[in-house]
Amino acid sequence: MSGRLPPGRLGIRGKLLGLMAYIGRMEQAAHVRARHLAGVGPAPVRMLLLSDGRSAQSEAQFDPIFRNLPVLRERFGLVVAREALDAGCPPSPHRLAGWDIIGFKLDYRTPPETVEAVARHLARSKPAASALVYCDGNDEMTVQWPGLFRHCDVYWKKHAFRDRRLYRRRFRGSTNLTEYALPPGEGAVQSAGGAFTPPPGDGDLQKLFVGSSVGLDRKIAALQPLLKSGSPVPPFAQRENDVILRADVPDNWMGNLRRPAAEVLAGLQGRLKILLPHGRVPPQQYAEEMLTSKICVSPFGYGEICWRDFEAVAYGCLLIKPDMGHVESRPDIFQPFKTYIPVAWDFSDLEQKLLHCLESPEECVQIVANARRVLAEALEPGWFAGVFGELLQASGNRTSQRPFPPQLHPRDE
């Protein structure tokens, strides 16, 4: 089966590290249990996270859990473990015993039949009272393997179609973006729920849970100091460059999503100070480009949302992006004309909106401030604790577990 680890790969050192991690978890659980018995804390909630570790970007979906673990332990009694998932030899029922929530993820290159086999095994092997959660870390709005809904209690996505009916549609090339960008006649028609499979039903879509986006990945969390008062972020009016577009334009369907923006900006060079860099650069150069630019144009890629959106906000740029009205995402920095400026997907109105923004600096400063406030609040532990509380509530409602109390968190206005 795809993803099987070679025998003995962990070795003695790996086994020792695993044993140490196990002892650490037992100590955490004992501490949480003792606080609960003393009447000063919640009962332990044990969460096991399994993944094949093949995609760092997908793995980052777990970042806010571990970054905010002290608050999650205090509020919910969370005891969490993260372990490798060998698709060829998934964990036994004995290994899954004692966990309240079992989350798992597999790389998008995993064969569908392997995904199905792993999900079926985990559903049959887990304790009856525990919740099985699939953790979808893909960039796309669509669901790659809708068969997972049959086996899972909750399907956790980083973002989703605001109109859930879109999950019943069929798109050329598998996603809404490929359908838009592919030339006529190209791309096989596939459902929004995955290739050559029935789309999700009403009951399936009720399991869909939208957690936090890439805006809470460690890469963005590292920029949190820039969002605090007194940070060295230059004021909007003092920035040397008017616009930056840093995005490769490949010779494929993704290039069709981005090329119109690059062409509009190329035509404005001479009238505006525009940066159109290509390729990867050191982090210091990237930061300098963003800090000296008033506006960041951020086109779509494999998905609608990317790190660049949140980097632009952290660096104090005004974010201009194709209309995001179809997307549900948290933290919501995509509130039109409040936290970002939407443009048409073909960028036909980009020039007009750029010129308006540069002629209306006070309006831009307010939008930038709004977006930075939303992101700053989301990076505080209490905000993610609210989102995590909703995940626990969804998990509790889907199983015979005790229901977890709903948790309040700052909503994006």
C-alpha cells in the first residue's frame, strides 16, 4: 500500500523518543485529571492526531493546536499526541483505545483506494464512543475524497464553499478554479467532492467543519510582533512603491489565473511604482519588498487562500484580491471593502480600483487597520480556543460522548 514505512525505520532512537513522548503524555493526563478531581479544571479530553507527514503545508493545519496548547489544556483539559500514520500498517484497536478524538490526514497523492482502506480501518478500530475526524489540509475548496464522509464523524477543512450546494457540482479539472482557468474543452469533468465519485449528500455536508485557515500557520504566527502597536511597520503614505505582485505565472491553468493581473500592472509601469519580481528570494528581501509597498495584489493559485494574503496584512499592505464572496474562512480577512479590496477574477477592474485606492489613502489606511485587527485577534490564544471548542462540540454531537460546552470566541465583524 502507498505510504508504507520501511521495517525498522524508527530504530532505537525513534523508539526511545516515542517512549519519552508517551511518558510525557501520561504525565500531562495525570496533571489534568488531578486538577479535575480537585474541582479546579475540566475532565481530560484525549486527542490523537495521525498523519503521514508527507506535506508540510497540510501538516501546518495542526500548528495552532500545539502553539495554544497551554490554553486548550486549561480550558478543555486537552491532552494531545501526534503520531506517524503508516497507511500500509494503520494503528490497531489497542493503540486507539482511550482516545476521545482521533484525527487523521493523508497526503493528496495517496491513492483513493488506500485512503478508503485507512479510513475504514480507523472507523472500525476506534472506540465506539470516540469521534473520528478527517483533517483536510489541502488548498482547494473542494473535497478530494468524499468517501471519507461515510467513515468520519467530522470533516475538518481549513476553508469551504460558503454555499454548500457547490459540493454537488461537477467541475472541469476537479475544482472551481480549474474550471474557470482551463481553456474550453480541456480537463475531465469531476465532482466537487472528488474525482469519479458521487458528490457528498446532505448528511455528509452536515459533518463539514470549517476551522482556521493558513492564517494561523506557524509562518504567519511568526509575524505576530508586526501586528502589535509600536511595531516597525512603515505608515501607508511613507511607502516607496505603490503596488507589488509577487507570484509566478506558470504556463498552465494557474498561469491563466495570474497572467491578467501581471499584464495590467505591466501596463501601469511608468505611471505607478510597481514591483513585479519573480522567483524565490531570501526572507529578508521578501519582507523589504512588502514593507515598502502600499498595495499587494494576491491572485489565486491551487486554492483561493495563501500565506501571501496574511503576510500582506502583517506587513501593512492593502490587500487586493479576486472576489472571495464564495469562500467561508476564519480568520475572515476577506470582508469586501472593510479588510480587503475585491476585484473581478479576470482583473478587468484592477486598474480602476488601484487608481482609486491610491487617490484615497485615508480609506486605505482604515481597511489596512481593520485587516490587521482581525488577524491580530485571531493569533491570540483565546480566539483559537473558541474555534477549537466548536470542533469539540461538533465531535461530541456526532458521537455518544458527553457533549462539550460551546465556547465563545471573538467573531469577525
